[in-house]
Amino acid sequence: MKARRRFWNQFFEKSLTASAFISIAILLGIFILLATNGWKAFQDVGLEEFLSLERWNPSAYDTPSYGLGALLLGTALTTLGAIAIAAPLGVGMAFFLAEIAPVRLRNVLKPAVELMAAVPSVVMGFAGIVVVGPFLAQLFGLPNGLNALNGAILLAFMALPTIVSVSEDVVQAVPRTYKEASYALGANRWETLVQVTLPACYSGLLAAVMLGVGRAIGETMTVLMATGNATAVPTSFFSSVRTLTATVAIEMGEVPTGTTHYYVLFACALVLFIITLIINIVAEQIATQLRRKGQ
């Protein structure tokens, strides 16, 4: 009996170890694939041109241009707009669920918020075309609502479940003794929430927001359908934009293999991979520091 238990313990331990190494190997393989193909783009396209604000127009017959600047600005505009909407909503909702909401209401709201993550991105994009876009066009007097603001609103709703779920866990992890000490000193619920709970879980909330950034920046179908796909440099949230993810999704299926355009798309994917990797590493570092402080 003991020998059988020891065998299964070792089996599961080695299986989990192998799974971890396989995950790392897959991630490293993706990076190598993107790096080896993306590097070939710079044999024909200079780094200065690649990062410039020159219009992205790889299909031009005479002088194709591969400026990534407008795509980076479009990605940043939609992502920052989404986080500006989702971060206060998500953190506020997490505090409400963890500290204020009755148990019955919490048991209804929390699954409802988490189910938002199950909505397909193509459905969100369709909603942006037929609901949010026309509303924005009518509200601001625009010719159409397919712009960065439309994409930001949709990405905010897609990032919201991640921010709410992680933030609520962080708020509930604050030791109860902190709150009891605050109440004992005469503070009310609001003063305790703002002056005790919030400072105690600030780094964890920041990690939750950064995970939301990673969720928003990697979205493809929603921004592809709802932002207008204009490759010009955006001047405001009312400008039509195209993101890095949308560019790769639109053009990779039709570009001839082995051309400069083909390798430049790999370079775009490499830039996006590095950005998302940095965001997730920073978020993980913040979460690790939070766990150490909790110990």
C-alpha cells in the first residue's frame, strides 16, 4: 500500500514537473520562431523605418512602407483607454463584493462578472459594430463609431472579469486584524476601506490592473471589427485605428511566404510578444512581493 502511494506521488510530481518544463519549452519555441523570422525583415527594412510613424502600406507597388509607429499608437490608445475605464470599475466592484455586498448579492454578482470572460471576442466585436459604434456616432456627431474609443470600451468589458476576480482575492487577503484595529480606534467602514484596506493591498491591485492590460493588449477580433482598421497616425480617441494584433490577423493569411511583408509581420508579432511578456513579468513580480509581505 505504501509502495503504491509512493509510486503515484512520484508519478504526479514528475508529471507536474514535466508539464512546467514543456510550458517553458513551448514559450521559448514561440520566441525563437518569431525572432528567427522577424530578424529577416531587417535585411530589407531598417529599424528606423520600422519604428517610424510612416504610414503602414506594405502592398504599395512602387514604394511599400512598413512603419510600425501608427500601429503601436493605435494599440496603446485602445489599451490605455480600456484600462482607464476598466481599472476604476474593476477595483470598485472588487471592494464592493469583498467588503460591502451582502452574501446573497455577492453569490449572484461574482459568477455573473466571471461569466463575462466567456463571451467570445467576435460577439463583442459585433456588439461594437451594431450597438456601441452607432451610439458613439450619434452622441458625438461622428460619421461612424468605428474608432479607438469604441475599441477601448469593448476591451474594458473584456478586461473587467480579470481585474475584478484578482482584485477581490487581494482585498479578501488583507488580514482581518487590520480592519478590527481600525474599527477599535473609532474609524467607520469608509475610513477603514480607504485608509487601511486600500494601502494594504495596493500592490496587489496594481498587479490585477496589469493583468488586465495584458488581457486587453492581446485581444484581436474585437479591435479588428470595431476600430475601423485605419493605418494612419491617430490624433484622438475618435480616430479610426489599427492595432498590432489586428494587422497580423488581417494580413498573415494572404501575404506570400518568404517576402519582406511576410517577415515584417513576424517582427510585429515579436514586438507584441515582448510587450505582453514584460507586462506579465512585472505583474508577477508585484504579486510575488505582495505574497512575501503577507508572510
